[in-house]
Amino acid sequence: MSTASSGFKLSEWIFTTDHKRIGILYLIGSIAAFAVAGIMALLIRIEQMSPGATIVSDVYTGGEQYNVWLYFHGAAMILGFLIPGLTGFAANYLIPLMIGAKDVAFPRINALSVWLFWAGIVLALLTFVVPDKPDVMWTGYPPYSIKTGGNLALYVFTVHLIGFSSILASVNFLVTIIYMRAPGMGWMQLNMFIWGCFTALIIQLVFVPVLAAAVTLLLFDRYLGTHFYDPANGGDVLLYQNLFWFYSHPAVYVIFLPAMGIFYEIYATMAKNRIFNYKAAVYGMIGIVLVSGEVWVHHLYYSGMPDWIRIGQMVTTLLISVPVGLMTISLFGTLYRGAITFNIPMYYGVAALYLLLIGGLTGIPLAMTVMSVHLGETSFVHAHFHFIMGIFAAFSVFAAVDFWFPKISGRMLHEGRAKIGFWLNFIGVNVTFWPLFIIGVDGMPRRYWDYSQFPAYFGNYHKVATIGAFIVATGMIITISNWLLSAVSGAKASNNPWGSKSLEWTHTETPPGPGNFPQDVVLDGNWSPYNYSK
Amino acid sequence: MGRRLSCWLFLVIWLAGAAEALAISKPTENSEIDPNLFRIDQEKYLGIRFGKELTLLQEDGTPLAFEKFPDRPFILVPAYYTCDGSCFTVGGTLRTMLKDVKAVQVGVDYNVLFVSFDKNDTVQTIDSFSKYLGISRERTPGWYVTLFQDPQAIQTEMSKLGYKFFWSPRDKTFFHPTVVIIMNAEGRVARYLNMMTASAKDIELALLEAKANQFKPSETVDYLVSLCYSYNFKEGRYTINIPVFVGAGSFVLGILLLLGSLGIYRLIHRRKNTKQ
């Protein structure tokens, strides 16, 4: 099926096996999840504007309401927006185009995975309908998750659906990248975004089944009366945390690697430059895959464990800064002596470097056992992971949409509105999270809806953070509505408006038609998506 | 009349006798001991430090300051040495079981410490108890049979561990739990094991857990094996930790999915090429 078919037919979209349409379906679903999760974030921030009950109905059930907001915000942002936004939307739309393939390896499985994802989103949204709303954060830690009156099944089945969708997507794209590259395209000629996806999807494929298994046992404990996580009956409550983070820390790299890949594409194209130290950056990505499975314990420093495990995991956690450092230097170096065009994708690109720097540097004390015991359960870690994972990755999705908008929609994005949206987003993010860093160091705990027992000045910082959240919300509304308006009324885009050397710009129409490429793509050994010096 | 009276008398005597017989055959309520009285609420006591400033007496009367006790995990066995039943059974069972514990070695990696909770125990009773179990300082290094130097400390120290016992004057015996307590090198409670159900494997796992901070590279495999078990508070022993296997299986499944899908794609592709 073509993306460029005449008229809109719902059935064509429902039964589509075209990777580009599937990518757009992922984008719509992930933005929907993002919007609702964003509303939850606003509720959380409004509640924290002042100590005591602000908008929760009363002090006795306030905690439950707050937990439901936290649950949906966390689960929908990570499982519904960031991962599907990058490995669903961006990977689907771009992988076949960048490697010169006509489609993915298993188109029907691809269609199944997007609808599983949508089913997961619908299930997550049922949170607001059922009377016993899930209130188990996105982590679902027992024993609370087993004993709470909240609906655990909704959480578990949402994880199952989205997890299964992720596994299918991973299988599909990995096979596509390995076997369906255009003739002549070697591994060291791949786009950095392809490398980002390839490495991220390996992590996803290997680790998601562990999460699925862990939550399934949780379901059995809650509803079938088993005792897998019940220490009183031979279960191991800490094991759940281990299994959960065995997937969920690598999940950070499932988000981080394609996000970096997107920024590489933008930097190289807008600076008209080769990727600085391409091989080092690729090895950095592979290095992250290798180390990612050995760092999860830093989420459990305060749980009972032998010191040698703590120290070992501290070392591996710090070790991961080496490949990340290689990638960051490579990204920054790509700008060196480049003819830089500062347009909206590049705005997000430069902001990403700043977010990476702040998020990365604040991660170092958290990797250290001694510091982490103090900071790990405070709003410091909350601000840290929002910088490095939440905002960095969200900016990468926005940058991706803005950068490939001409290719996807056939129209140019309205630059003025996009810039207003960007500045509001960027300023708002800083106004929101810097105060949380400051009071986090002073001991403001995470996940507390009422902080009246803590110093009164925390309230002032929370007020500033809440104002920041509303600035971000305004920026997001402008950004997303600009996409819709520009898709309808933007100026017509040429096939390659950025002058890129990558296949999706040089060898396809705008938007790409059925089969992606008018002619079969055959490349030689000298071809590179970053051949700007020639 | 006389006959009728005799019959009545016989009936009354028979009923009285039967009633007495029933009363004798039915145990008095006082002799029934509810085992739950001795149940140790383990979660409350894990990590509790035992005998920080305590001095014990050994079989030759020499004091053993607890702070000078070898810096390694130990099995604490509360007992009394004039016991005619369970203490000897527990001690004997432990002696036999520890021969099957291969991953750690008594006297090298851990010790066994008997302490008496009976204030009437003396160095003489220690001697007879030790002889019965075949324990001596020379022949069984790492085994200590001791009593409290200060009998006043017995109740305090045993209560700290949640260990309950009482003397029954009628039965002339102590009622007490048949547990051994696995302590880490700091002298803190790591695990309680019920000696009626525990096996050598349970003891080995508990000791590995207690010395987790000090394990040597040569014990890596033993330590990894110990992760496959989790302690069952209800039963006082270790049981297989199923989620570990489920988690590991899922991880392998992920890898197989990748390899399998590559294989399937190649197969489909090869068939297509052959047809063409």
C-alpha cells in the first residue's frame, strides 16, 4: 500500500502493511500517550505547588490519587511514548528508507505489532475508567503491588501488549537491517540512526521477555495466590526489583541510542559534515549494548546486597560513561568546521547536547554508592532522569518529526511557530527541573505528594517547578499543533530540502511512494550517507 | 431390694471407674504445649547483633570474649547440656549434616558455637555433652561448646534473638525450639533454620548467604548456585527460587528469538530464490 495514495480510506490504514503508514500510526499513538501522560505531569506539579492537599480530594485518599497520576505518567511516558516514538515511529519510517529496502522483512508482523501497541495504549487509558485504578508507579514493586486495592491486571496486561509489540518490532527490524540492505551497503556505511536502532533493538529483544516474565509472576501472586515474591513463603521480594531493572535499565539505552542516532543525522546534515570519528561512535554504541546488562543493580543500592556487588556495579555504571563519552565527542566533533544551518531540528540538536551534559554529569554521583544512598530517593534523581532520559529523548522525537517532516508530509514545517514552541519547551524544562535538583540535594524525597514535614522553603522551589511545567505544556501544544497545521497548509517540500546525502532524501520521492524507491538502489564501496566533502 | 441396690452400686462404681479411666487416658490440658509459643518471628530479628560484650566459658573453664571470636560466620546452637532429647539430636544431626556441606569448611570458613541457656550448666556438663557428640578442640576445630559466664545474661541475650524457652518442673525438662541460628561474621542474625526440616544444603546456602561479603573467587560457582534458592520463612529452610529460572529462561528466549527469526528469514529467502 502506498502512503501517497489518493484520498483517505480508514480501511487502508487499519489493514496497512506499509512500514511508513505503520510508522505514522506509531507516532499518533505515542503522541496520544504523551498528551495524557503530560496532563498527569501537570496534575502532579499542581499538587506539589504547596505542601498538604492542593488538588487531591483529601488527606486520607490523596496518596492513592497521586499514585495513580504517577503510575500513568511514568508508564505512558516510557512504554507509550518514548520507546514507541523512537523504535516504533522513527525506526519504522526510516530504517527501510535509509538502507535502501522496499519494506521490512515481515510486513504482516509489523502490522500486528503496531496494533498490539495501540491495544496497550487503550488498556492503559482504561486506568481512568476502572474504579480500582492501578497505583503501582511504572515499576509495580511487590509487596505493595500485590497488596494494593489498585488494578494490577491492567498494568500487567499493558506491559504484556506493549512488550510483545516491542519484541515483534525488534525481530522485524533486526532481520531487515541484517538481510535487506541495498547491494553494496556495508556495515560501516550505515547511517548512525540505523546503528542506534540496531543496537537498541538487540537490547530490547533480549531484555523485554525478562520484564514480561517478571510481571506475569506478579500477576500470579496477586490473583492466583502463588508466592513467587512473598518472602514469608519462600519467595524473594527483591528478585522482582532485580528482574524489573534487568530490563528497565537497558531500556534507558533503548531510548538513548536511537535518540543519539537522530541527532547524528541532524548534525551531519545541518553541518554538511562527515560524522566525526564514525567508527569510535559505532563502537561506543556496541559498547553500551555489552555493558548495559551489567548495571541494573545501581537502582537497588539501598536493598540488601553484598558490598562487592555494589562496588562492581558502581564500576560498570561508571564504565558506561566511556562509550557515551565517545559518542558525545563524535557528535560534538561533527560540528567542527561544518557549514552549520541553524534551523529548528538543529535547535533541538544543540539543546540535546546541553541536556546530555547536565543529565550525564548528574548521573555520576548517582552511580557512586556513597552519594546514591543520599540522593537516590530524592527529587535530584527525578530531575536527573528527566534530563537524560525524558527530555533528551522527547526532544529527539520532536527533532525527528521536524527534520523528516518534509519527507513524511510533503510539506515544510512552519519555522516561526516551531521556534516559539522550542524556546518554550527549552526554557520550561529548565525552570521545572533545576529547582528539583536543588531541593533534591537538600533532601526532598521523590514520590511524596505531601511534603509539609520538610522545610517550608521547598514549597517555593516547587512553585517555580510548576510554573515551568505549564511553560512546557504551552510549548508542547504549540509544537504539536504546528505539525498539524503545517501538514495541511505548509509550503510544498522538495525531495531533498536539507541537501542531505542519505538515501531517504536522495533516492526517494516526497513523500515516498509504494516500494519506497523508484529504482532499485545499488551502492558502491565509496558511498556514504555523510559524503559531504565530495 | 438387696439385689437392686447391689446393681445400682455396681453401676455407680462402674461409671466412676470409667470416668476415672477416661480422665487418665485424656492428657491434662497443662501438658499440651502449643508449638506456636516457640515460633520465632524471624523478620523482627534478622540483623540483630548477638553478644557484643558477652563472655562465654569453654569446657576447660577458660573465658571466651565474644569480641575475640574468630571473624567469620558461625552456626549458633542454643542448647542445654543435661538435655535428654532434642539437644543431643540437634547436635548429632548437625555433626552428620556438616560432613555433607562441601562449599564451606568448618573451622576455616565458619564455626559452630553451642551456648547453654540453662544457668545450672557447668564445665562438667559441657564435658559430658561434648564427649557424647565427639567434639573436642583438637579433633574438631571450629566447634565450641560454651555457657554464659554471667547467668543473668542468658535471658537478655536469648530474648534478643527471639529464642523462647521455659523449664517445666513437672516434666523436668526445658521446652525450646529446635532451631540453629546462622550468624554472619559481625555476629548478626542471618538466618534461622529449623533442624527438624533443614538439610545440609539449607545449611550450606545459609552459610554462603552469611558470608556473602567475604566470598572468594573460588566460591563463585557456589555463590551463583545459592542465588537459585530463596529462604522460606514459613518452613525455615531454602526452596528453589522459581522466578530466577523464569527470568533466565526469558533472557535466553530473547536471544533465541533473534537467532530464530534470522534463520526463518534465511529459509524463506532461500526457498524464494530456489523457485525463481
